[in-house]
Amino acid sequence: MKNYIIIIFLLIFSQLKAQDTVNNIMTLSEYLGYVKNYHPIVKQANLVINNSEAKLLKARGAFDPKIEVDFDKKLFKEKEYYNQLNGAFKIPTWYGVEFKANFEQNDGVFLNPENNVPLDGLYSAGVSVSLARNLLINKRMASLKQAKFFLNQAKEDQQILVNTILYEASLTYFNWLKTFNEKLVYDSFLNNARIRFEGTKRAFQEGEKPAIDTLEAGITLNSRKLNLEKARIKLVKSSLELSNYLWLNENTPIELRENIIPDLNTINKIDGTFNIALFNNENFEIDNHPKIRSLEFKIKSLDVNRRLKLNNLLPKIDVQYNFLSPNGDQINSFNTNNYKAGVNFSMPLFIRKERGDLKLAKIKLQDKKLENETAKVVITNKINAIQQELDSYVIQNDFTFRIVRDYDVLLKAEERKFFLGESSLFLVNYREEKFIDSKLKAISLENSYFKAKASLFKEAVISIN
């Protein structure tokens, strides 16, 4: 009987090895490659950069040269009251300076005298300057600077979003691997229970075992079938959850086929997949972390806003000077004898609105700086905690391996004693239950180890190819 059991186990092992050659293995690296290249949520994360690029383009538009044409005409009771044409070309610059060229042609019976110009029109060329407020910084300058910071911030945020998606996807893969390993365990022990039941039944028929042993063996067999069915359903659910992340392109989701299995050697490849082997906690620079860099760009943007609000405390002094000439094609005709100039001054007496805006800008800036300092501490502590957790899992795995190995020895010894008539079926089932429980705990520990690796990948925002 002992030799018969050994032969059965060898057949089961060879069948599992043959199954590996038939099934297609999908590694963690291949799976994450599908997610990174085709999943719509990853594509959606890339829209963050597209959105920031559009905002930068919009901000640059404030410095585009502008052409303006105004035409007014009034005709009433066959009288031409006025006919006014005003065309301008403006070039805004980085500081509060704007260059302007203008052409004006007006006529009419009731034309306002100040609008009288030569018959061929009047040309003007000049400049307008803000001498106090809006000289060194103004709204369009601030918007452009903030748009550039926002673009850099979006690039950091995009990397964080992609890593978060890959992290969540990797958790589904680890759960799929866990349920697959659990099913393998129940598969193998179902065969053990079936063989033991048939052996006990035959021994009862030959008068070597009591009927109660047959009943107990049958209960164990049905329990193994029940556990296997539960494990199968868990595997089906985890496979469907995994399929949520599998796409061929943006519009074609795919479903995992039954002949595709996880990589049972994931534990030896996970560091290479997540590029954790390149991560050194001692040389880790918290200032280079994407989250911190994103906050730094946000702080710079808020500082630009603070400077703008501070500039608004200054009085508004706008000066313009335009040379006038009836001959626009002759540059030397523009001189200081003919000109149009003006000064515009305004300033609130208490500047309470401006002082309130500045105070709010300072509060927002200080709040973001405090958030930045807090984030540095939180990220550093999280990474240190994960590193210690991984070190602990290595120690726990060593203990778990010994426990599984020792329970295996106990089970085999108890089975030998049982078939020699020196033990009971109850003790064999007890040893087997302990052995199964230890293997399931080992699988669960491995899953926790994988999750910790994924957490390190997420918190450190490590890039993968």
C-alpha cells in the first residue's frame, strides 16, 4: 500500500509539471506592460499633461500681437453725420510695456472736432508703459509663469498617477496568484483524500478497518471537494478582476483565458519588474520625489501669485506717448513736434482689498509649504516602515518554510503509521489539516510580501520600463 501511495504522488507531480508545459504563463512584467500601454485610465492620466500644455498655450496667447479695426458710420436723412475708421496694431511685451501703431481716418458733417484728421488719414506710433503697478509683474506675466510651473507639476503628478494605477493592477495580479496557489493546494489534497477514502473503503471490505473510518474518510473527501470548489470560485473572481486591467487598445477590453496562469516564480522576478533592485534607501533623496517636486512647483506658482498681489499695492501710473504724422510711409516724418501723450493715475486710499488679497496669498503659500514639509516626513517614514516590513517578511518566510517542511514530515510519518496499523485516520486527517493550514499561511505571507514590494514601488514612485 505504501508503494502504491508513492506512485500516485509521483503521477500527480508529473501531471502538474506537464500542465506547466501546456498552459501559457503571464508574468507580472508582461501584465503591467499591457496595463501601462493600453489601459484607458493610464491614457487618462496622460491627459493631465495635455491639459497643462493647453493652459500654457493659452497663457502665451496674452503676448500675441493684436490687430484691431473699429469702423463707425452714421447716415440720417441723406446726411453723413460721421464716418470713422480706426485701425491699430499692438505688440505686448514681457514687462508692462506695449508698442502700438495706429491709423485714423474720419470725415462727416457732424464729426466731433477732436476727431478731425487730414483727408489722407493720420498715422501714429508710440508706446504705453506702466511705471508702478504692472511694470515688473502683471497678470499676464503671472499667468504665463504659473502655466509653466503647472506643466512641470503635471508631469510629476502624471508619474504618480501612473504608478498608482500600476500598483492597483499589481495587487489584482498578486491576488490572482494567491487564489491560483490555493487552488493547487486543494487540488493536490483532494487527490490525497480520494486515495485515502478508496484505501479505507477497501480495507473495510477486507475486514481490516471499521466502518466508522470509512465514514470519516468520506467526510474528509467531501470537505476537500467543498474547499476546492470555494477555491475555484475565488480564482474565477480574481481572474475577472484581473481582466479589468487587460486591454488591447483604448476600446478593446479582453478577458483572461482559462489556459493562462500566473507566474509561480514571481518572487524571484518582482524586484526586477518594479526596479526595486535599483532603489537604495540610504541614497534616497526626498527632494527628488515626484510628490515633493510637484509641491515645490505648486509653491513656486503660489509665490508668483503672492508677488502679483504685492505689486497691486502700488499705485497705477500708466504713461503713453505717440508720434503723429500724416505720412505713414516716411519714418522721418514722425518727430516730437506732433504727438499725443497722456498719464493715467489711480490708487485706492485704504487699499483694503489689495491688502486682503495679499494676506490670503501669503496664507495659501504658507499652507502649501507646511504641507510640503509634512509630506517629506510622511513619505520618508512610509518608505522606512515598508523596508522594515520587507525585512521582517524575510524572517517570517524562513520560519514559515520550516513549519511547512516539518508538518510535511509529520504528515508522511503519520500516514506510514496509519497504513501499518499504528495510527488512526483521525490523526492522519489532523496532521493533514495542519499541513494544509501551514501551506495556506505560507501563500498568504507571500502575498503580503508582494503587496509590501508594490507599496514600496508606489510610495517611492519608482519608474518601470
